[in-house]
Amino acid sequence: MTSNDQLLSQYIKSEAVDSNKSTDDSFINLKVRDYSNNVTVYKVKRTKPLNKLMQIHCDRNGLNIQVFNFYFDGIRIKDNYTPDYLEMENDDDIHVVASQIGC
């Protein structure tokens, strides 16, 4: 490989690394606060549904997902909602609340 070929390959690699920086904008850190005010931070993709975050949070904390609801700014998060759909920003809070059944 000549020195020009080496320089060209280094340029292409550095360009690929720079393009990966732009994909960092596709992720967001969200704080999940539970009923005892414990906070867990999750890094999620802006375009992916939040149902996976909710399921993982329940699994890690031994919660039944059928019993708990997740809220962002007073809006109950449905399985297919994404951070982009809810216009979430980095470090926004999601609140976990036990479902209440009754009159």
C-alpha cells in the first residue's frame, strides 16, 4: 500500500467516525421515577416505542407491568408511543404509578 492509499483509508475511516456522531442525536436519556422516588436512567432511541423501556423497568424491579402505568407530563404512555411522538427531551422524567381500580 502506498502512502497515498494509507492517507485515503485514514480519511475514510475518520469520516465514518464523524458520521457516527450524528447518530448520537437519535438517542435520548430518560429518567424513570417510581412510587418511592427512586430514579433509573435509560438510554433509548427516539424513534423506538417505549413499551420495551416499560417492560425492562418492570422486569428489573420485580413489578407486574399489568399493575403499573407510566406517565410523561400527565399523559399515560401507551405501548406504541415514542419519545419523538411525545416530544421528549434529554433527561425528561417518566413517572411510574400503580393502577387504581374502583369507583
